[in-house]
Amino acid sequence: MYQFTNDCLIGIPEIDKEHQHLFNLLNQTDSALHAADADISAITSRLLNELYNYAMEHFAHEEAYMRSIDDPELNRQLQEHEAFREKVTSYMDSGELTLNTAKELLTFLAKWLYRHILSSDILIGKFQKAKNNDAYVFSNEYLTGIELIDKEHRQLFALVNDVHNLIHDEFIFDKYDEIVRILTELRNYTEMHFHDEETYMEQIHYPELDAQRRAHNAFIEKLVDINFAELEDMDDNQQEYLQGILDFLAKWLINHILKMDKKIGK
Ligand SMILES: [Fe+2]
Ligand SMILES: [Fe+2]
Ligand SMILES: [Fe+2]
């Protein structure tokens, strides 16, 4: 059973409804695959195809919505949806699915969807197009009132700004290694921070600890996927790519602090 939990709600009713429906389809397919008399060809042609088609329809709606509000995250979403489409079609085109490969595919679908909602869809409609190249600054509106957490959030912002400044510094030659070093530090610091935050929530028996954990895990998994080593030297494309990664990290953190972390202090 794949649970669609409240923390998956992004606050846009049409999109939330479609996500919920995707979860229903996942669960139907899951029970069919685990039934004693599971008929793999019927499941493939009926349920798995329906799931795939509905996901494609849903992506198109989501993208159209983002386009209509000029959402700056649109490009990232287009790439992620495309990666999903490629992965699923490569499964479906690799010949007849067996019960096992179908189960594998379904696990991938469920995991991907859950993580995509918590790390990317959650940002839909939350940010305007940046008017200039402004870095991200920590402001009082981000304060949770919990000293340790605020201190660590401040440090996260400082690291984000360090990376941002390095990316845009035209006077440093060969800055690539340094950028990767700070990005890695940012990733490690984020992991440590989530750990501290979760420990604090455990201590106060915070009721929304599970939702926080899910959000943290989805974000960390995504960070781990970023392969810095793939980039060899800094040209304009890479500069843009790195700025894109940084932008996403910063936006996710800001949204998470405002929507979830601030509640811990209350
Ligand atoms: Fe999406
Ligand atoms: Fe936090
Ligand atoms: Fe958090």
C-alpha cells in the first residue's frame, strides 16, 4: 500500500487530485501484481498502461499550469518528467514484462513519484521569476525561535551564498574544484542539520516528525543524485547548470523552513 499522506499536498487542488489518483492507480496495480492469480499480460496492457498514460497526462497539466503562472521551476520539471518518461518506456520496450520486472517497475514508479512530489512539485507556484542575480539572504521571517535550528539554517544560507558568489566571480580562474568543494560541504551540512532537527523533534515529541523525515529524505536522495564529478571544467553551460542546482537547493530550503520548520517552534 502506497500512502498518499497530507505532506504530499502542494496546495493546488487540481494537481493534488491528480497526484492522489496516481497513488490510487499505483495501489490498484500493486494489489493486482500481488494477487495469487496475477495475470501479467492483462496487468501490463490494462493497469500499467493506464498508469503510464495518466502520468503523462498529469505532467502535461502540471507543465501547462506552471507555464500559465510563468513558474521559474518549469525547466527543471520538464527535465525530470522527461527522465521519468525515458526510464519507464525503456522498461516497457525491453520486451514482455515478467511479474518480477513489473514489480520492480512499480516500485520505481512509486518511489519516483513520492520523491518528486516532496522535492519538486512542492515548489510549484511558490517562487516568482528572479528579477536580478540576487543571492539568497537569511531574513528574520525564517526564524523558528529554536536557537540551534536557526543557527544551522543561517549557516546553510551562508554556504549557499558562498557557492553563489564563487559561481559569479569573474576574477577567479579555475574555480570549479572550489565550487564542488563548497557544494559538497553544503550537502554534508544539510544532512547534519536534518539529523539535528530530527533529534530535537524527537525530544519534544513533535507530532509531525514523520512528515519532516519524509521531506528530509526525499531532499537528501535528490542531493545524492547530483553528480558533481560529471562536470569537468567551468564553461558557460556548467556555470548555468551549477547555478540551477544552487537555485533549487535554496528554494527548497526556503520553502521547507517557511512551511514546515517554522511550525516546530510553535
Ligand atoms: Fe511534477
Ligand atoms: Fe531545517
Ligand atoms: Fe526540517
